[in-house]
Amino acid sequence: MLNKYPLWKTLMVLFIVAFGALYALPNLYPEDPAVQVSGLRGVEANAATLDSVKSELTADNISFSSIVLENGQLLVRFSDTEQQLRARDLLEESLGDKFSVALNLTPATPAWLASVGGTPMKLGLDLSGGVSFLMEVNMSEAIVKAQDALVDDFRTDLRGEKIRYRSVKKANNSINVQFRNAEDLTAAHDFLKKRYRDFLMSENADNLTLSAKMTDQKLKEVREYALQQNITIIRNRVNELGVSEPLVQRQGKKHIIIELPGVQDTAKAKEILNATATIEFRLVDTDGDLSAALNGRVPASSKLLYERDGKPVLLKKRVMLTGDHIVDAGSSFDEYSRPQVNISLDSAGGGKMSNGTKSNIGKPMATVFIEYKPTDRKDAEGNTIFEKIEEVISVATIQARLGKTFRITGAGSQSEAHNLALLLRAGALVAPIQIVEERTVGPTLGAENVKLGFQAILMGFGLVFIFMIIYYRAFGVVANLALGANLVLIIGVMSLIPGATLTLPGMAGIVLTVGMAVDANVLIFERIREEMREGKSIQQSIHQGYDAAFSTIIDANITTLIAALILYAIGTGPIKGFAITLSIGIITSMFTAVVGTRTIVNAVWGGKRLDKLSI
Amino acid sequence: MQILQLKETVAFMSYRRGALIFSVILMLASVFSLMTNKLNFGLDFTGGTLIEVGFEKAADLNKIRAVMDSNGYPDAVVQLYGSSRDVVIRLAEREGLNVEMLGNEVLSALQAGTGQNMEMRRIEFVGGSVGDELAEQGGLAMLTALICILVYVAFRFEWRFALGSVFALFHDVLLTLGLFSALKLEFDLTVLAAILAVIGYSLNDTIVVSDRIRENFRKLREGGPADIINISLTQTLSRTFITSITTLLVLAALFFRGGELIHGFATALLFGVFVGTYSSIYVASSVALAFGISKEDLIPEVIDKEGADQEEMTP
């Protein structure tokens, strides 16, 4: 029979709309004020932290609605902001500098919704308020550094192979090695060629030089490494800021985007992002008197430092190795399945380490984490004074003479070893970074934008609703239902996609989609009217109308989708938000306007004998 | 209800010479304006610093300018933004400008200088190199979009239609840019997004018309190309108008209710929808016609059945 949908098709449409509605639902719940406690420098919040926080809050008569431990972070929810602020002050004082305590707004999604993965949409910075930075990694500096390290490596390797050379020098974008005779040149070429496969080597017989150039592949690798490493460092530092839901993301080939929702004090954020941290290895002073040192009589050649848990350690003043020699670090397990940190050094560092450890086998060696933190004090010129903070992160016994690669055990649990590896990698920046873009949105402007955006969406919807009902009567109502379902689907899909954020231009995108989504229905309805004017029966007209308009709708929407996808590819922040809502809107509107309205039309008018149609 | 009750076919194509002259004049005017006035590029493209401050009472711009001047920012551009209490201060990028502390410095200078309470609404700093890169990327995006669309339409329809629709898009983009340059409106990233949306919209319109032209070329046996285009345009005219109306309705909502930040966006789209509607009627079809679109180009090739040319064998 004409214009009847099989039951499964109707059910499928209902199911999809219900599915969208389910995931759009979390957006209706307000947010709870909360306090987020996260560990610093490799510490993680655990069950013990949870208990102590719990008892402290109850002792101070602060009522909280829930407390959960998740991914090494503690989240305490409160019923009002007053309790939240009091709790923040209390916890900040009692937990000390091992944890950061941040204010947070946590979605109050009910448990049953959260258990099926329901979360509200993420708001962009222009709606939530906060600060965003775009940082640029200085890539030419990264390449220079990589070349410097290589000059060292070439020297060590040639010496090890007993090939005599006159000089190893860095030229523009290659490394030139000069030899005394042709035999050495050929020998070196053969040897280096095998060892450094990602270099293009060329001999110059006239002046006995071998020049090595990085392949494009290697150059790309160096850049990629510099970017990835800087992202890791920045992520660590951002975590130290204690901001809830920060975003650190690469953008293109040399940029890093950092979004800190809710942060207004950009000066402090910038200082921390620009701060430096590094690592040093020192021998433990086993001859010195620790208790005397604790009383203030520190030996002249030693220095008193503390471990994270407050245990004092007496260290030799002479630094065995500084962290800028660390090329890579990772965590794994040793043969007794204890967590360990594997460290690779550049060749100069390897030499230093080897010399420093060969006469000290069996003695303990300490890894010291050094950080420069900005203080509130300023010097005469108004520059912030940085405070040097030194902390012993591990003490381990030297088992054998160490070389370019070695490992540290005794760093604690597996996750602590992992974090230590991160910090070691993060210790020295591969390439300097610089802030090239900064945007701060005040909280009132953000709230105002949300209000304006919602007003525009409601008004746009209202106007189109009225127009469609006046113009198409009963069919207008059907189109409006589809439009409503479309909005629900857009919000549901936006909430479901993890990377999608709602921005002010994104809201404009929703408004625009509303205007354009009815186009599909206008096409169909006009076609039905045309068919009816040509004298076809009403059921025939409906059928033909939908059929004939279908390919037009597909073509028209795909071309718009092309424009939206290109916009997504080049856009940043708010513009990406616009492209996302527009793309999602195009796809969902095709579904609601074609399949959705057809379902209703078929259910109401399909298969009946009709003389008139309210269109 | 019915807005257009067209009984007769409107002879759109007989006015195409006039439309052509009209379009050419507007396009030349746009190019002229773009060359003399240039585009008033926003912070996103030029780089620099922008500070938006909300005052409690109506702001005195002259006083603010004087305060900025006496605090070492003689080049600051001070403007109202949306309401009499919102002020935007723009500073060009220059050497020795400490961007790190700029926001706080300006804020405290204004607080001291005007004696009024105020709040920081937004601070934006964009480095010059970022802006250059963005302008390049934006241009590239526009070009990529046009090429992708050209390829798609050529593949789905016919190269003459593809040329027609891309020419119409070019026409729409040029006129919108011309409007922004003539009225000296600020051209920022959201406006760029709006122009890409105009491309999407205008294309939507053009495709609907082209689709009908193709259908009619196949269906109708009588009439030359111009007649068929006229018939198709008349048949789709009512949907063209209705879609324009609904889109203009929502854009009006954005324009009046969306706030200052997306004013430029809404302006570009409002104008773009007008031009896009006009261009899908006149520009796209007349270009296709000028390139000599004919029935044969659109009728699918009949594949000969094997043996169809042989005489039927009689037993």
C-alpha cells in the first residue's frame, strides 16, 4: 500500500530520536559546586587521602554531598558554593604543597545517566569564561639542539672506532667531518653510513670532508619529538595549576593550544607555563653526619635536601650530571617485576655518568628535582622573583658503572615510576616556546554569551515555527516536529562526541541549521503541491513528492557539508565549534526532515482515501 | 497558504542581459572598494591586543582616550562596543609592548584615571605571525572549498553547471567582501566562517535549481534551453522564496538577539542570503546557458543492448 512504513522503520526512527533525547538529557541538569584535589609531582590521591579529607571536612562541620576517587583525583561535591569555598580554604591549608586544590563545577548528571555514558555538552571558553593560550614551539632551535647533540655523538663514535679526524663541525643544515687522509674518510663513511641510517652522507674528496645531512624524514621526527615533548611538559605544568578540565592539545605542526576554563589571573598562569624545571644527579654524602647537619652544621662540601615525605638526605655539592643531557626516559619493570625508570643520555652525558660512577659502585646516588616557581615578590624592576625548589625524588644504589643508558629503581609504584619518567623527560625543554596568542573571557561575558545564544536560538525557532504553521498548516506542524527532533539530536550528538564543544558561533550554527533544515521540508512540500496541481491523487502526490525531492536534498546537503568540513579543518576554537554544529546539523536534519517527517506523514495520512490535504 | 501563485512561466532568461550588466557593475564596484578601502581586518588577522571593559555607567570615550594617552598608549583605538557602557580598546603590536602585563596595567590605569568601577570582559592578544598564517589559511580554505564543490557538481551534474555554480559562489563571496569593505565593517574569523556558510547556502540554492533544470531537460520534449531554464526557475521559485524567508527569519534573530560578538557574522550571512538567492536564479543558470548547455548534455547515454541492432531472427 502506498505511503505505509513497515513497523520496524517507524520503530527505528522512534529509537533514534529517543536515543538522541537520552544523551541530550544531561544538559538539563544544573551543575554542582565541587572541589577537586589532585596530586603534584607524581603523587596521586589515594584511599588514605580520601579518608583524611573526609574526616577533616566532618571535623570542621562542612557538609558535602559526595566524595569520589577517580583517576588519582579526589572530587568532593557540595550543595552550595559557601560550603565549597570553606572546604577549599580548609583543604588547601591541611593538604600542603603535595596536592593542588581547585574549585570546580561538576555536572550533576544522575548516576543512571552517567552509567550509560551521558554527559552534558562541553562549553567553549567564550561561553564558560577562562583563558586560552596558543604557544609556538621554536622549531629551528629544536633542530640546532639535535645537531649539537649529533656533533658529540659523531666524535665519540669515531673515537671509539679509532678513526682519526681533523674536526667535526656544524654547518648550516649539515654536519661536516674533516679527515686527514682519504682512507679515514672512506672508513668513516662506511662506518657512519651503517650507524646513522636517517642521514644523507656525501663525500668531498677534494678537501677530505664527509658531510651528513638529516633526511626529511629525520627532520620531521625531530620536530615531532620537540612538539610532543613540549606538550608533555606543558601538561605537567598545567596540572600543577590545579585547574579543572584543562585542555592541552597540539594544533598543526608547531603550535600548542592550552585552554584553562575559569582562570582569570593570566599572569600567574603565564608564569607557571614559562617556568622551568630540571633534574640533577648527585652522590649521597655517606660520610657526613646527618644529625649534625640537621642542627645546622652542614659539611662545606655537602648540601641538605629533603625527600618528598620529609626525610632529610645529605648530598654532595658536586653535581654528577644535569638533566639537560637526558634524551629520553621511560618506565618499565625489572627482572623482579619492580617498576623502574629507564634513562637515555646524550653522548656527553654518557661520558660524564661513566666517569662519575666508576669509582662509586655500591654507593647511593640521588635524583634531585629542581623547579623554579614564581613567588608574589617582585624585584626592583618589577619582575617576578622565582624561587628555586629542590626535592630528592629518589635515592638508589649504583650497581655498576653507568653509561649512556641506565635505570633507576626504587621510585615507588608503577604509576610513580611512570610519572617520574614523564618529569625526567619534561625536565629540560627541547625547544623554547613562546605565547603567540592569548584570549581571556571574563565570567560575566561568558554567561551573557550563553544567554544571548539561547535567546537567538529560541527566537529563531519561534519565528520558523510560526511561519511553517501559517504556510503549510498540518504539514507545517509535521515539519516543526521534525525541527524539534533535529534540535534534540544535535544536542544529543554534541554531548556524545568527546571532542565537540559548544561555542557562541556554534550556537549561531544551530540557529542557521534551523533555518536551512526546513529547506528539505519546503522542497518536499512544494513538490507535493505541484504533483497535486498536476491532478495526481493525494497518495500519489505524497509519494512522488518525497521521491522526487530526495536526490535534490542529498546533493544540496552534501555540498554544504563539504564547505562545513573545510571550515572544520582550518578553523580554531570558536570557528571549529561552528563547523561542528553545522556539520552535525546537516546530517541530523537530513534524517529528521526526510525520514522523520515521512514517518509522521505515513502514520497520519498514509494508506487512507483522502480528498483534501492540509498542506 | 501560497505566496506565489504563478500560472505562467516567467521569462527569466530574457532579462539575463540586464542581470549580467547589474552583476558586473556590482562586482566591479566591489573590486574597486576592495582596492581602495581594503578590508578592515580584525584582530584575528592583524595581530595586536584588544581589551574589552564594561563600565558601570555610560563611558566617556574622550576621557578614556586621554587616560590611555597619558599612560603611554597614544596609539590606542578606543570605541564603544554594542552598548554605551562597553568599551573596546585596541592596541597594535609594537616593540617594547609588554603584553604579559598589559591587561592589568590598562585596567588599573583606567580605574585610576576615570574614577569609575569597571570589569574586565575580555582580553585578546594575537601575535602578528599568527594573523598572517590565518589570512593565508583562510584564503586557502576558500579556494579548496570552491575546487571541491566544482569537482562534486561536475561529477554529479555536468561541467557547465559546475562552472555556473562556482561562478555564482565567486560572485556572492566577492559582493559580500565588497559590502564589508565599502561599509568598513570589521572582518574577523567569524565573518570568514559566515562567508563559508554563504557558500554553503548559495550552493544549496543553485543545486536545487540545477537539479530541476536537469530533470526538465530529460522530461520535456519541447522548448529550447532558455525555455526549459525559465520553466525550471518558475517551478522552484516558490521554494527559493520560502527557504530564503525562513533563513532570513533566523538570521534576523541572530542579528538582533545574538549580541555584538556575532553581529558581523549575522550581517555577512544576511547579505549573503540575499545575494545567494539572486545569483542562483540569474548567475548560475545564465552562465550554464552562456556555455551552451543543451538537452544532449544532460540526457544519460543510452547503452545499446547487445544484439539490439541486429534483425530479429525468425525461426
